[in-house]
Amino acid sequence: MATKFERLASWLERSCLGLAIVAGVVVLIMTLDISYSIFTRYVLRAPSDILTESSRYMLLVTVFFATAYTLWTEGHVKVELLLIRLSVKVRNLLNLITHSLALVWIAVLTWQTGRMAWMAYKLSWHSDSISHVYLFPIYI
């Protein structure tokens, strides 16, 4: 029988993979969006700010969703020149320190983003080029 930790780890792994797949689909949509925007700008001479702004939001989704999978699979770039010379115990300690610092950074970033989202909600901030799109959900 799997422990609660193993079930949680399995769920997190599936979630990260699902987010990575969503990020891939969003990249495909963003590519089509930008291609259409280029076509309308240079061939039809009818530029669209809406397509440019929607691509920005899709890029945010892609970065955040793909980052979860990259961190889970340890696919990020790291310099191991010094790490390979250290003992496993020291490497684990350094990983604990860097992961703890990352959690502090994420906590501060989440707090500040929450403050900005609350201001967007309270003041009904909306997009400059797409007046009917409120920024509160995007900041969340």
C-alpha cells in the first residue's frame, strides 16, 4: 500500500506533466496567433494590438506551467563543476539551502503578486488595448 507521501508525489508528478502538456498546447496556439498577427500586419496592412497582448498572456501561462515540470524533472540548467567534487551529504545540504531560499523567494513573489491582484480587483484595472478584459484574473 502506497503511503500518503507516495500518493502525493505521484499526484504532483501527474499534475506537472499535465501542466507541461498544457504549456505545449499554448505554445502552439501562440505560434499560430503570432503568425496570423504577422500576416495581418504585413500582408493585409491591418495590425492588431489584441493579438500581441494575448500572446503576452499566453507566454506567461507557458513559462509558469512549463517551469513546474522543469523543476520536477530537474531539467533546469545548473553548474555541477563544483558539485560533483562534493560528498553526497554536502550536496544534499546545498540542495536543502537553495530550495529553502527558492521557497522564500516564491513566498515573497506570491505575496506581492497577491497585493497587485487585489489592487487590480479593487480598482477594476483593465487592459489598455482590450478594454473589456480585466487584469485581475491575469494577475492571479
